[in-house]
Amino acid sequence: MSVLVYIENTNGELKKSAFEAASYAKEVADLLNTEAIAVSIGDVDRQALSSLGNCGVTKVFHVSQDNLKNFVNQAYASIVAHIAKEQKATVVVFSNTFSGKGLAPRVATKLNAALVAGAITLPTITGEQFALKRNAFSNKAIATVTVETPVKVITINPNSFAVKETGGTAQVEDYSAPVGGEDFSTIVKDIVRATDKISLPEAEIVVSAGRGLKGPENWGMIEELASVLGAATACSKPVSDAGWRPHSEHVGQTGLVVSPNLYIAIGISGAIQHLAGVSSSKTIVVINKDPEAPFFKVADYGIVGDAFVVVPKLIEALKVYKG
Ligand code: FAD
């Protein structure tokens, strides 16, 4: 028996969310009195993989083949499912990222496993009962999901679980993957990064702006604030609908769901559809000129004021603070 975690990388560099998933897997493994093991696909430095031992992972299967350099959903899913079967994994953990969202349901199908997407707690295990909590109805309710299949697949949102350092190094084992044929019905020939900006779903700080900014020409100060803070930028739906910002920045019920440590909302009213995508942020700061804006009800800190006055002052102060 084991708990298997899929370790994601970008251009060979392990993602922060991969360490969070590894740490989560270790905690699940402890509950099951078993060990947490990992699978990493692509060219990743062995030392980086062995550092997963600091999250409690004992062994990492390292799959590095030419035809697997780029993310191929079907092939990657086959490999994870294969290793899960071989290692008798009863739980398989993914980050709820773009690739994790693609892989988890495929792996669950291959393993006849139930899938709990976006778990917000560790499982409660009582005898054969395995229960998890997840957000439901656009974060307006919390559902307790009871899983009865022998194998369970869980995804967790980036920034939702802290990495718990355990010390130690993981054993890294090269693994030759038995993939071919239909696993490569889709081939990724090339990946062109649209932007070098911080990835929004995984960002620890998000600076987001809405229709209160009046037009795309005013986003300079939003970009600057994000740059000073090392943050990703986001926006409300009408802003991306109007073409002021790319759709990839739209957060909310119909856009991305984010859970950063800090979400700064500027000139956004706080409609429920917007809050659905951001309410699990750890700290919310709202800047709005209308003191009655609904966003203030869920804010940890609020500034009632004109964004065109407040934001430049904030940038100035942060620059002084950062030296
Ligand atoms: P507005 O509602 O126009 O608010 C602008 C805010 O800026 C106001 O609060 C105003 O006081 C403030 N403001 C104006 N000038 C300034 C200034 N100078 N300084 C400071 N503050 C200022 N929306 C989403 O964002 N994401 C979604 O995923 C989403 N999905 C939806 C799905 C459905 C089915 C529906 C019906 C709607 C959805 N919406 C979504 C739209 C949502 O209901 C709101 O209309 C939208 O979030 C409002 O965007 P906003 O806050 O940027 O604009």
C-alpha cells in the first residue's frame, strides 16, 4: 500500500504546488500508516527530486524519455496509473492545476477510482469510511464527500496546504514508462509561452482590477503594483469581456478560481460571481471609492478611496519599504 503524488514541473523546475501536494500526500500516508511516494515526468534535476524527501516523500519514480519531454495528457495519465497499480497506491494526489485537472480524471478512470477535486481538508478515515471536504456551489457551501472506492484520486488547490518540512531526502529511481500507441494520439510538438508573468492559479499574491479602472490604458499602475509585489495580475469578467485584459486573467464563477495568500481587488464591486473565484484567498484587500461596495463585506482590509489616487501612493510606499 502507498500514497502516490504526481510532481509537476515547468521546464524542469519543480513547481511550488508540487511540494504542497507532496506534503499533503505525506500527511494522508501518515493517516493510513503507509509511505508517500512520487512520480515525476520530464527532465528534472535529480537533486531537486530528492529534495522532496524534505516533504516526507520516500521515493520518486523519475520518468525521463524524449517523447515525454512535453506534457502529453494520455501518456502521462497512463504512466501515473501504471505506477499507482504497480505500487498498490490507494490514494493518488494531484495539484488542481491545468495539468493536474487534465490528469486526475483520466487516472481515476483507469484505476476505477473516485475523484475528489479541490479537497480543502485532509481525509477523515474511520474504518472503511474515507471522507473529505470540498467547496461546492461556487464556494457558497462546503460539501463532505464520502469515498467508497478502494482507490481514491484527490486534487488540492495550489496555496491551500502549507508545506511541512520533515527533513530527509527521497530516493530517486529512473523508471522506463510502458507507453506507446494510443497514449500518443495527441502529440504536443511545441510549447510557446504566451507570457513570462507569474502563473495566476499558483500566484501567492494577486493584484486584480475591475471596471472601476475605466479603460485598458489605466492598467499601467496595476502592472506596476503587481511587479513591486511579485504578484500575478487578474481582472473581473466585464474587463476581459471588453477586451481590456486577456480572458486568461478573468477570475470568478466563469473564470479561474484562485486561492492566493493575498488578493488585492481594485475597482471591483464584489459581485457574488466574482467572489466565487476569490473567496478562499487568505487575505483580501479591497480598494474601492464606494464604501457600500459589497466587496468590503468579505475584505480583511479595506481602503475607501479613488484607485487613481490610492494605487500610485501604495506603489510609492512599497518601493520605499522595499528599498
Ligand atoms: P462593476 O460592477 O461596474 O464595479 C466597478 C466598481 O469599481 C464599483 O464598485 C465602483 O464603486 C468601483 N469604482 C469605480 N471607479 C473607481 C475608482 N476610481 N476607484 C476605486 N473604485 C472605483 N464577474 C466576474 O468578475 N467573474 C465571473 O466569473 C463572473 N461570472 C458571471 C457569471 C454569470 C452567469 C453572470 C450573470 C455574471 C458573472 N459575472 C462575473 C459578472 C458579475 O455579476 C459582475 O457584473 C462583475 O463582476 C462586475 O465587475 P466589476 O466589479 O469590475 O464592475
